[in-house]
Amino acid sequence: IVTHTIAPVFDQASHVLILGTIPSPKSREAGFYYGHPQNRFWRVLAAVFSAPIPVTNDEKRSFLLARKIALWDVLSSCVIEGADDGSIRKPESNRIETILSAAPIRAVFTTGGAATNYYRRLCLPQTGVESIPLPSTSPANCRCHMDELIQKYRVILDYLKP
């Protein structure tokens, strides 16, 4: 059983919430989200915002908060083999409403099919807020090229405008 140990990133100014499924073994080892060096999440966000790629956990946290982005995962625990979302069993959800009640979130985004499906099944009944699906930035998602990921993630900008 994998238990989520990374705190959510958000503050009272967060306007967008991005949710993955559950931290991968590399992310748990790094102590922060999207910690696998081949995961394209940080490169994609940096490109969307025309900013340098954050490297350290502190830089990543600052990057998100400065851009009014909250980051967490749909699941608080599950049985999973490595980082294979397809192997998930016994999923338990995080209390997403914790962030929704503390910040003026305008949109919830889910990264990848598993995050989207688990959000709809386990979280939507509590939150009442539909998620906007985005493609996974995982290296396993080789169907989606970097340029396409950047283009699709630009939708986030629509929810950050004043």
C-alpha cells in the first residue's frame, strides 16, 4: 500500500488546482511532485509561462504559488505496482474540498486518464466541481509530444487571467 506523504501546494491566492493520481516512487523519493527526471511536467509548465524550469523543491513550490497554481493528487492511498496507474487497486481519495474551501479555485485540472477517472468517481461527488482533463506528462505517455503537451496545458492560462 502506498500512502501519500507529500503535502499539497496551495495558498489563499491559488486560482487553478492541478491533480495527478498519486506520487510515483521517484516523486516520493524526491519529496515532491513530478520528481521523475523524464517526466515533462515542469518543462511543460515552464514553457507555458515562458519561465526557467524550476529545479529544487523550493523553486517548484515558489513557481506554482507565484503563478496562483495549487498542486496535489487525487489519491491519498492505494495499492500500486511502481508507477503504473493501470495497476491501482483499493484507491482512497484525498479531501480535495480542503483546497477548494481555502482558495478561490476557478478550475480543477486532472493530469492523465487515471487521475481524471478517479477524480470523477471518488472526488466529484464531494466537490461538485468537474475537472478539466489534461494529458499525462509521464514519459510513458509517448503518444503526446512535447509541443502538443505545451499547447494543451496553455488552457490553464485562461483561468489565471484577472
